[in-house]
Amino acid sequence: MTLILPLVVLALLDSTSIGTLFVPVLLMLAPGRGRTAPLVGYLVTIAVFYLALGVLVALVARPLLAGVGDSLGETGYWLELGAGVVLLVLSFRSSSGDRPEVSGDLGKKWTERVHKAAGSPRALVVLALTAGLVEAATMFPYLGAVAMVATAGHGTLGIAGVLAAYCLVMVLPALTLLGLRAARSERATPTLTRVHGWFDRNAVGATGWVLGIVGFLLAVDAVSQLGFLDTWRAA
């Protein structure tokens, strides 16, 4: 399975996180004009943060993952398949325990942070770095993408280029909404309000389907590497 489709899917999943969607939408809904440049600065900051973090993690993990892969051989793909199945099971358990009130509390905390930072470009940069640091350990799609890129055989520039494209896709929905806001002004407010409302209700529950999609991609990749798809096609 080529990397392009899984990476695009994972990047789009990451585009729905607090830092890449919820905070930008809150800033777009804030009253007043002239917020386009600060918001672009915010998105550039969070994208560069994840790019730098991803390249660092990939370069550190690449020899470790390669060594493990060489030593495990086919067993490694069976472990990948098992991990994918476990994530799929966890996704159903996580979804069954959704609590909207928890999502609401999370949304309120970030809303307060955004309101405090909205008037200062420097504060927005700090907010972007804060969001990146808070979410980095739970960005399962990005961590999976970094592992895939690290083991794909690219050099340092190749890794940086692929992850730069990933981070661009990751902030693309927010940039699209920003373009809509700039083009349609107040007429875009209902759309932004709906996006905000969806996130406010589903911020916690979204973890379930994120885990499910990541698990599905891992399982499909393992099945492909183990040759099951070739056997199925030949049957």
C-alpha cells in the first residue's frame, strides 16, 4: 500500500484536533476585524512545531524501527496487525463511553485561553506552541504517520518534505474556513458556529473514531505486507 493515501487520511484526522481546528474557529468567531494575519501566524506556528517535532522523532526512531523490523521480519507485521485490531476494539469502547459534558468542559477551557490570547499576535504564537505541546502525545495519527515515513527509506530531506506536506494538509481545513471567513465576512458565521458546536459536543468522542481509523490503516497495511491481499486476488 502506497504511503500517499494513508498519510492524507491521517493528516485530515489531525486537522480536526483542538490546535488545528477548534482554536482557529474560535479566533474566526471572535468579534473585530484584522485577525487574518495573526491567525495565519498561529497556523504557521503550529504547523512548523509539528514539522520540527516530526522530523526529530523520525530521525531518532528510524534506526530503532529499522533494527526492530530487521530482527522481527514477518513477525513485525503480525504485531502491526494485532495493534491495528486492538485499536479498532478500543475505538468501539471509547465511542460507547462518550460524555458530552466532558467535551463541553474541555471546550470551555480552550475558549478561555483563546479569549485571553486573541488580542496579541505574540500570545497567539504562545497559544499555538501550548496546543502543540499539550496534544503532541495524543496525536495518534501524526505519530503513526511519522513512524510510516521513518521506515519508508527516505533521507532527511525526504522525511522533511513528506512531513511538511502532511502538516500543510493538517492545517488546510482551517485555512479553507479562514478563506471563507475573509470572502464572505459575517455570512460565514453560521458555518463557523456549526463547526464550533460540533467540536464542543464531540471533542472527547472523536478519539474513538480516530483510533478506529488508525487501527484500520495499520491492519490493512499489515495484511498487505503479509501477502493476504495477493492470495485473495489470486483465489
